[in-house]
Amino acid sequence: MSEPPGNSPNWSVIVRHMMPWTFIKVRSAVGHGVDPVEAEEVGCEPGLADAVPFAIGLAKTGHFVRYALWAARWPKGAVRGIGDREIVAWAWHTSDRFGRWWIRECAEDFFHMYTAVDEIQRRIGELRGTAQESTLNALADRSLAAVAGPQDDLVAYRPGTACLSEALWLRGMREVVRTLSLSTDEQARRRVYEIADAGHHLAYAHRIPPLLGAILVREGLRDTWRLSASTGQDWILQQAESLGLRRTLARAVGRTQFADDLAALHSAKEMGR
């Protein structure tokens, strides 16, 4: 439900909304170009002319938000004084114009939280010179390194659908940045489109009761696999295998369905040779 202007932003709602919609916006940009209205708001060319930097900017911002939330959530990485508001504020601070537009869009256009940017800028000022600033800067550096390099550094992935879902989301954002940084041709954009199309089904159970969250994550993982095109499924399988979570993926999808889909995927690859 929308808040009237002037109400304090609900940072958890903003974060939870960013998760599926970042993939959706990336998919739209690389598939159809930047919407003319959005292009005017962000100050870029409509259509495909600026679609790649637009998609990269959103992916970097989204990756940092979820990466920082992961690092701050687990006991070994828990940081006092860093919550949703601080992470969104530092995402604004470290983002380019596309990422900042996306944060504003999530707060204002989706939920009418018109005080969000003012509160973000105020919080950035309050964080200056604090231990939290140092920690947030370190997280921002690690996030940038993760999207640029061959591997992320969140080594605490554990068995289970929640961790597989988390890993797929973060690696999906990384795939957007890495693929489009290497090539902007139609084939690269098509690959990003299909991975983003898969990723937007992933659930993000942020500040939701654990039992409900577990159900949503499992359903989201099953839908991510079931509704993905062959490129998306192949990518999901590669990530699950690299994490040692292939069995976790099979359990979430349903072993019979997983086996049937793998056979179809293998057949499609053979026919394409």
C-alpha cells in the first residue's frame, strides 16, 4: 500500500521491491531499449543507444544492496549500526546516475516515499567518519570486485535452497555486468535477457517470517527453473554445479521434472551442434 507524501520511507519495502524488479528492468532495457519516459528522467538516449550502460548501472547497484545485506546478515559478517537504510544510502552514494535513478524509482514511483532521497543524503552525511562508513566502503569495493572478477568472495554459501537462490541472484547481476562489459552485440544482449528473465522469479524473503520465507524461496527457485528458456536453465545448472548445489536444485525443482528438463536441454544442445 502506498504511503502519503512526507511519511518516512520503509527501507525494507524498498529493498524487497528492488530484488525482482532489477532483473525486470535489465531485461526490458537489453531487449527493448530504455523507455522514453525513463530515458528523459535519467538523462540518456531512449531505445538501445544507452541500454547497456543503463543495465550495467542497475545491476551494480542491485548487486551491492544484496551483497551488503548478505554480509551484514550472517553472524560472522554481522555489523552493528548497518541496516537497510544505511545500505540503501551507501548504494546511492556509490552508484552512477542510472543506479541512483533506480533507487529513486523504487522509493518514489513505486511507493510514493517522496522523502527517501532527502533521508538518504542526510544519512550519508551522518555516516561520514564513522566505523560504519569504513565498513560500507569495504563492502562496496568487494561488490565491485565480485562483479568484475571470475568469482565472488561470499564463501559462506551453505547447502539449501535459500543459499542457492541468494547465489543465483548475485551471480545473475554479475553476469549482466560481465557479459555487457565484454560485448554489446545482439548475442550478448540476448544472453543477458534470458538470464534476467530467469532471475526475476527468484524470491527474496527479506524480513518475512522464516516459514513463509522458506516456502517463497523454494517456489521462486522452482519457477526460476521451470519458466526459463534453455540459455537460462543452462546457466542456472552451471552455477548450481559450481557451488556443489546440483542436488539442492533438483530437490527444489522436483527430481522427475529436473531429469526430464535436463534431457530436453541436452537434446537441444545436440541438435544445435
